[in-house]
Amino acid sequence: MTAAPIAERPSAQPPGEPTPALRLRGLSVSFHSRRGAIPAVRDVSLDVARGQLLALLGESGSGKSVTARAIMGLHDARTTDVSATTLEVAGVNLQTQNADELRRLRGSTMSLVFQDALSALNPVLTIGDQIGELYRQHHGASRKRARSQSAEMLSLVGIPGATARIDDYPHQFSGGMRQRLLIAMAIALEPELLIADEPTTALDVTVQAQILELLDRLRRELNMGVLLITHDLGVVCEVADSVAVMYAGRIVETASADALFDRPAHPYAEALLTSVPTLGHVGSELPVIPGSPPVPAALPSGCAFHPRCAWAVESCRTTRPELRTVTQGRQAACLRAEEVIRVER
């Protein structure tokens, strides 16, 4: 089921090093408004290696989904400005592709799993027709061959009785099964990069665990890079290799999942971890992050997190910290990162 090359793949990596599934540098996204440009994402850089699962973590409104749509080229150029120093998926420079080339890359080289499966699936087409269209459009498969491959994909993602169920419609599946259907469509052409945007939203904890286990298994079996967008710390600790924490449109910390959960280096990451309910909170008030995330059109001066930060000092109100290396394999955008990371928890 391997897709044929459809675009020039420049050799940007040093000899002997595999091309990453995603290489992103300096991504910025702003929306047009009557009051001028509204920055939603600012100078975001990410790398996702093949076979790696990177979690992009942050509160709602931090710019995670905007980042995903920018990578996929789904923003409307009439209302949105997208710029990046580097935007490559599997070595393909997405900034040099026209609209038709981007459409062919979606599915075969990069795929996106949306969080609302019911609205993402076509209610008037059978599941077999929706998955089969990928094989017919990208591989020129016959309807019989496309149907057979569709049944194989349903089996791969754990749909019971796959051969019989490919003639069912989306409303005939449960919420968890519909999410599996979206994943089946996303991986049908074995893309190099899979972006999963809140794939476990509104699912019960048992189904969440099944979906996460499925994503973890598929990325290892298919050697895909996975960018998992979430605000759920429980999801992150289950499957992520690395974590990038996002706040107010910027990456404020990057680290391995183990390192972040052990000793966060940014006060925002620390606050997120502290606010997770535990058994020790029974009968007491839950810790919360004071205030609300800033409005993109009116970001505070200096560090955007300083109005909510217990570590803030005067310089935080005037100086915007850059993302910098704090320890090996760890970056943080905080003036006091070294102090934060040393605190015993």
C-alpha cells in the first residue's frame, strides 16, 4: 500500500541521518481582522522523527489546532497569513507545492485525524466508499480492489466483522468506532506523518485507552511520525516520547515525556501538572491556574504567562524570554527555568 512519490524530495539531512517525518522552523500564523492582523501562532519550531510520537500540549486556545492546520495547508489564504522558515514533511518542502500537489500529499504523505469524527465523516456514504475513494484516487485501484483494501484497514484498526461493516454508514458506529474509522482513513495510504487533533475528546476513559493504544501500535508498525495534539496530561504520559508545551501561540518548553513529568522547567508546565487531580486531593480544593489564557489580539508585554505565574519577577513583565537550552534535551522559554527545574516535587 505504499504511495508512489509525487513530489521532489530534497536531501536536506546530513548523510546517514534519516529524514524526519516533520521538520518545522519558525511557523507563524495570523488571522485578518478589521483591527489588523491577529497573531495565533508565533515562531513555532518542531521536529517529529519517524516512529516518534510527539505530544503538543496546552490549554484550549493556545494555537495547537492552528499549527496542525497550517502544516496541512488547510488555512484560507484570503483570511490567514502563514509563514515559516522551513516546513517539510518527509523531506518535501510544502511551501513550494501548489494547491493540487498539496491535495495529493494529504493522505499519502501526511494525514490529519480530527477530534469530531461524526462531523468529519460523510453521513451519506458508506465507510467502504469513503476509505475506498482514497485507493481509487491515489492508486487508481478498481472498486473491487479498493473494497478489499478498505476491509483490511478496518481490521487493522480493530473494527470487528470488518468485511460486513464496510457497507455500514457512520451513524451505525459508536463514538469510539467512528474515531477508529477516521484513523483507518488517515493511515490507509501509509503516510509519513499523522497529526491527531484531540482524538480522544468526548470518549470515555476505556475507549480513550483503546484509541491511544491503537495509535501507539500503528506508529511502531508503520514507522510513522505522530504529532498528537491534546490538553490531557493523562493522554501524554500514556504514549508520548517527547512533549512540546504551547502557551499563547508559542512553544514554551520541549522535553522528553519522562523528563517533563519528573521536573518541568517552565512555570506553565509546572502549573499544568499541579492542576491534575490526584487521590490526595479528595475532600480538598483542586489546584488551579489563576486567570485565563490571554486573548491573541491583546497579549501582555514580556512573558505572556507572567500575569498568571507564581514565579514572575519584574523582568518577566518587560522581557519576552526566548526558547533556550536549559539541560541536555530540554528547552524552556523562561527567565527562571533553572530555578523551576531544581524544585523538589
